[in-house]
Amino acid sequence: MTRDGGLRLHMRRVLDAPRPVVFRALTESQELVKWWGPDGFATPSVESDLRPGGGYRIAMQPPEGDLFYLVGEFLEVEPPERLSYTFRWEDPDPEDQETTVTLSLRDIGGTSADLVLAQGDFATERRRALHEEGWTQSLNKLEKLMSSHVSA
């Protein structure tokens, strides 16, 4: 994980599954609910119109507390290489602002995928750190899901 100028987040994972399988996990509702969100969170529903200009809405349920929603618009949808979308909370924290998430996938020998995530710009370092924690936990779950896909 590295940071460049500005309040941006950069993360990278090598996933033990081919790019098309990883891309489906990043975009298909029935796959997203399996790994999306920080530890302990549930994802009761995902609504998605997967095309540039299409929108999405993800319901997130914390272990304690009320259901809340993440919404945005798809900017780029290029299977199985790239996905970019806006990211905003339906009822944002005063420190939140809309960010852009870009997920890029590079093929590694046809059996694995290199996933690079970039998100920004954040309004505060505290919000960037919160997203870093959430993405780290979510990507841990995605990594486990992709490993189980290969062994299945």
C-alpha cells in the first residue's frame, strides 16, 4: 500500500483466480454479498446497473446499528480488466465526500489476477484510514473466496 500526493488510497492484491472470475466477484450482486464490507458487516442487498452511467446501491448492515447504503455511478466497465465508479454514502458523515474507486486487473499466467485498487480523493486523513481498514478486511474476504474457488 502506498500513498501519492493528496488523500488517496492505493492497494494491491494477487488473487488466486483468473481475471474473469475475479471481475465477476467485483461486479455480480450474488458474488459481492459474499465478501463486501468490513469484518462483521453483512451485505443484505446489492442493486446494480453495470454499464457506464448506470448506478448501484449496496445495503450494509454493521454488527450493531442501523442499515446504511453506499451508492454511486459506474464510470468505466471493461471486463475483465477495469472497473471504475463513484463512491458515496447515502447519508454521509460531515467529513465524507464523493470519491472515485478504480479497480484494475492484470492477468498472471491465466490462473491468477493482480488487483490494483485506487480510491480518492478523501476529505480527511481519518476518512482515508477508515476506508483503508474497510478495504483491507473486504479484500481479505475476497482473497479467501477466490482461493476457495480454485480449490472447489
